[in-house]
Amino acid sequence: MESFDVIIIGAGSSGVSAALRASDYGARVCIIEQDSIGGSCHYKTKHSLKLGLSLLKNNESKFKVDGVVDSKQLFFEITNVLQSLSNLYEQRLLDSGVTIKKGIGSLISPEIVQVKSIDQTYDLNAKKIIIATGSSPIALPTVPFEEDIIVSFDDIFKNHVTPKRVFLVGSGDISCELSFFYQMLGSKVFLSSSQSRLFPDQDPEIIDALEQSLKHSKVKLLLGKEISSYYKNGGSLDITLSEGV
């Protein structure tokens, strides 16, 4: 059984930072990750979204054909840049002497982690274990996820086709940025939240400015409303909100 001073489960931004810091202090470090190095923050929605917005704002002509955004080219560029970023993180870990194990890490005891990879299962020993697995989106109780129709933020960039209409649920930063992103792609955007205002804990002047900016971008705000029911109509959804909207 291989032994380490520190084993970290999860190679997202927190896990990578912990691994590099522990290695700097001379520890023998192993990091376990089942997906790409960098985790969801870098490889899925958050940084994908920010990169997409930046590309559209600063290189709009590169991705437009006859005035329409070529979403496939845009998503291809996003994927390439983020994969390069993931590769850089992986190389930095290796250069720092960190051992990378691909697979799913599970705690067996306070000192033993079991790793399940594609072709084998084995145990590792460590003096210290750090769990940095992050979080996963949870569907609304009345609206379960359905592939390509009802998706979480983490899965948005798996589909490279721009929808004609998109319905977003949420009142935070990702929901607002996604609204701008899809609007720039050419979609008709609806943003709904059970909250009566976006960012309800922020300064009212900031909220006013944000909501006005969204409205100016022709994003339809449906605030203070919840999804009461929905009906699958072919490849789209008919959604009913509270108050019958």
C-alpha cells in the first residue's frame, strides 16, 4: 500500500491549492480526482461562462457568421482554453512532486482512502486526509433534471446548440451572467426567481442597476414566482408559474 503525508480527495481549486501548499512545506502529497484537474469551477459552468462572455465581448466578429453567433465554434474555443488551463494545473502539480491518482476516492478509515479507477480498486494510506470534493447541483423538487431539456448549470456547456428560448431559474450571479450570455447568443431569455428581487441581500441601487441592465438587454424578468407545473411539448417545455403566468 502506498503511503503519503497528505491525501486530498478532489482536484478543484481548493484541492489543488491545498496540494501545492502542502508540497511547498515538504509533505508527500497525493491528490485524487475522477474528472479533469481544476474541478467544476474551472472546467464547468463558472469559468466556462466567464470565458464565454469575455470571448463574445472582445472577439465578437470572430464568432459571428452573417450576424449570428456560431455557437459551435464558440463552445469549441471555450473547451480548448479550459482544457489547456486544466493541463497547466496538472503539470504544476506534477512539477511540485504531487502524485495524481485518477478515480473516485472514498474514506475507508481515518488513515485509509480507497480509489476506484476504470480498471482497478486499491487503497492508499495517509497521515492526513483532506476532503475537497465541492458540491453538486440539486434539482427543484417539482422539476427534475432531464437530459438536454432540464439541465443544471454544470451541464449547460455539454450542449453546443443555441436554444431559441431559454428559461433560467435563480437570482444570483450565475443566473444573471447566463442571462446575458444566452441573450448575446441570440436566445430569447426568461429569468425567474421565487425572490422578489435579484441579489436580495445587496444594496438596492446595485439591484436596480442590474435589473435595468437585464431589461435593456431584453431579458424577461419573472420575479417573485415559482414553477407550479410544466408540460413537455416535443423538444421544449410549456411552463406554468405561480399566479398563472
